[in-house]
Amino acid sequence: MLPEEVFKRRHFNTPESFFLITANYVTVALAIQFWAMCSHIDWFFWVVIGGLALYNAYQVHREREMYDKVRTIAYCISLAGLVLLFFVLRAGTLKC
């Protein structure tokens, strides 16, 4: 049958940084839609962003040996993309 190593693999050669970047974009997009689409930004949005920052610091520290130069540059570009996503989604705010 199949060797046991097949079932022990966690992510089938997909880097953990991909999952972290994906989780960042999904979390920020949902947080903007729920708590930042009015003319004022709700305080819970900042709590979610702060929690996401702590989670990112923990994950990067835990997987420190995996972040080589290319993955670090990709992670930094994705953070800049999150800021851009914030301004793009906030362009159509409502007067609540």
C-alpha cells in the first residue's frame, strides 16, 4: 500500500508562508467589511488587526528557519498589499 510518510506530511510542499499570507488577506478583508465600512472605523477592527499582528509575529518566530530572502520579500510585499487593500475597500464607505 502507501508508505506511512504520505500520511504524516502536513502541507504537501506548500510553504507555511503561503497559508499565513492567505489568512492575513482573508482576515483583513472580512474585518474591513464588518467593522470599517462606515465613515468611522469601529474599535473592534483595531483589536482584530492587533490580534493578527500578534499571530503573525508568533508564526514568523516559530517558522524562522523557513523564511529565506525570497519568502521574506514576498511576506513584506503582502503586508504592503494589505495596506493597499484597506484603502481600496474603504473608498466606498457608507454614512452609518
